[in-house]
Amino acid sequence: MVNQVLYGETMRVLESNDKWHLVQLEHDGYEGWVDKKQIIPAPDSKPTQVLRDIIKPVSLNGREVFVPAGAFVPDEIFSSSQETHSLQHYAKMFLDTPYLWGGRTFMGIDCSGFTQIVFRLAGKKLPRDAYQQAELGEHISFVEECETGDLAFFDNAEGKIIHVGIVLKEADGKTNIIHASGKVRIDTLDHSGIYNGEMKTYSHRLRLIKRI
């Protein structure tokens, strides 16, 4: 699995064979193969409202299904508007969510899926992968200049962007990062990278910081 299509997301079918569709997601252009049984033709009225709850039941073809935060749902599902919170609030909703390569829900999520969904809940659009997200925004030169909501990116020995997390500037001036690594967790961020307090070592090397 390389990605997940959430309830209500729309896509174009690029290619087909007996069992699979090659599709391109409408909201970020991401491509991948989907089992034909897992998608249905979009209705004339596309879902437009972003679900901001961790999970919520909705009616689908006469039966109740549960959909995750970040899903697109029809406006009529809700009798009242959802409360909008800060980006930090949405990020912390996912604390302790297990890491899952390609995941985008509270059942399992990867680093760039986490940042993409959190920003979607806060009303901001990000592409799917960390290296794509790193191409956006304003460059921040020093960790000391960070603000809550900035994105920090990390590379490997070859200089490839392999990880991303969301900066949390604490009231005491300490700079932390919330990110998906093993699980969604909060660690210390400094000019060297992410310091994992449990392991007593640096887990990721800092490459750059961006403000979206």
C-alpha cells in the first residue's frame, strides 16, 4: 500500500484491467491502483465538507458506515456546522496513532499522511509526499525562529527528504515536533534534528523548515 483513498474523495480513472483501476486523486493528483470493488461512480453532487471528527457514522446506500477525519462528506449529513479548531489541536488528536506506510487515518498513518490530513482539517491543502510538501512555503533559517504549525523536513545520507513533522512551539520557549515515527509522538526539535527522549538519541537529521 502506498496511499489511502478516504470516503468521499473523487478521482479520475486513467487505466483499467480485469480487477484494478489506475486512478488519480482529484485533490492532490496522487496516482495508484485501486480494486474495482472499492470505488463507485461519483454522484452529481460531490461531497464538499471535510469531516473534522476522528471518526463519525454516516449513511451510505441505506446502511451506516464509519468514516475517518479528513473524509469528504455531504453537507446535509450534519445538522449543524462542525467546530473549527487550531492546527495544533488537530495534530494532537492523532497522538499514539500507530505508524502505517501509506496510511492516512487514526487506524494507522505515515509521516506525510499525518501532515496532509492535519493541514486539511485546518483548511490548508498539502500534496501527499514529504518531498513534495518541502517544495512549498517560506524557508525558515533557524529553529529558534520556528512557530507552531511550521513543517520540519528531514533527509537521509543521500540528501533525500524522507520525513516530515509539525513544529510545536511551547509556552516555555521549547521547540518540539509532533510526527509519525513508530506512532504519532511528540519529541524535541533542535538544529541537529529530532531528539527521541525515550531512546536517548537523535532519530532524524534536520534538512529544512518551511512555513506554509
